[in-house]
Amino acid sequence: MATYKKKGHKPSNKEEQAKKVEDESTTAEVFNTLDEGANKTEAFVAKNQKYIYVIVGLAAVVILGYLGWQRFVQEPKELEAANEMFQAQQYFDNALAGSGAQSDSLYNMALNGGEGKYGFLDIIEEYSSTNAANLANYYAGFAYLNSNRYQEAIEFLEDFNSDDEILAPLAKGGIGDAFMQLNQPEEALSYYDEAASMRSNEFTTPRFLLKAALTAIELGKGEQAVKYLNRIKDEFSGAPEANQVPVYLGRAQAMK
């Protein structure tokens, strides 16, 4: 016997017919609502067309202005600042390699300039919105720290902002060193702790964990010192600082 498919489905009872009518009614309401919303939007746009154009125009001017400023003002300024700072960085590097009065003189030239070139302080003042000026805060802070001018070191290192893996913790730790030299170990410990916690690497982390441990021992905080020393032992066993852990761990444990 041949078979065939029905082309449609006729509701078999009144309940199905009512459901179909309800669905059609709901669909019609949805479309009516959408039409009403579209009409209101069109009316709003027509009524406020002039203001909308002004807002769009202003946004375009701001965006194009920013892109132009970035391209024709900021980028050349960044390049100029970096070039100006080259000589100051040379003075700083030579000061690190030297000693005594010679280093002090070189740090001073790095800060204030020499041979007609800008120093770090000039870069900070003249190119305040640049990356070079931010980096100059870092160099100036350590130039002051190494010249035994600790308050100035704290001031400039606090003005340095960076996400760099190495420079960011070094700056925090440098502030800790300055507070230690000012005989403020509580403040120093806070900065050493922050420097050790903000990044995790084989260079800065064990370095500041050890400084934090030694400062904690000086403050009589043995339990805190043990935590720092154990972290060096457990996480950075290959670092040079790990060799000093046994020396100080016994002293710290005895304080607990």
C-alpha cells in the first residue's frame, strides 16, 4: 500500500486551536512592540539630529586630536628625552664602577648634568610626561641613595612607576635601604616585604627576602624572619642568598 506525508496539521480539538491563536497573538504583540520602539527611536533621532551630530563630531575631534598629539608631539618628545638622558646614564654607570670622591662627583653630574648635557633632574622637569622622565626618577633615586642622601632617594624612588620584573622590586627595595640608613627599620621591613612579594624571580625575590629576614631579626620578630628564610630555602635554593639561610635560621628560631 502506498504511503504519503500530510502537508499540514489540522488542529484536532478546540484546545489546540486556542493555543495557536494565542501564539499568533503573542507574536503580533512582539512585532508591534518592536515597531513602536523603532518608531520612537526614529522620532528621537529626528528631533535631536543636530545635537547627535555635534556629539559625534566632538568625539571624532577628540580621537583625531589624541592620535595627532601622540604621533606628532608625544613620540618625538619621547625620542628627544631618551637621547638627552644618554649622557646622564653614562655618568651613573661610571659612578657605579668607581669609588669615593670620584663616584660622588659622577653621581652629581648624573643628577645635575655636565658638558652641556641634561642630568636626571633636568629630564624629570623638562620631559615630565615621558617614559624617560619616569626612568630618570629611578636613576635619580639610586644616585641619591649611593650618595648618602636618603630622604631624596626615597622621594624619587617613590615617584618611579613600573611593572618591570626587575626594576619595580629594586625600586621598592631601594626605599627600604634608605629607611635602614635613616635608622627606621620598621619602615624598611615593610618595603623589603613588598619588594619580595611583588615579583617572583631568582634575582630580586631572595635578595629582599634575606634583607627582610635580617631586619626582622634586628626587630626581634623571629617568627616573621623564619618565614622569610624558609621561603628562600624552599623556593630559591639555587640562589646565593640560600647559602646564608642556615646562619640566620637558628637565630630566628631561637626568638620564637
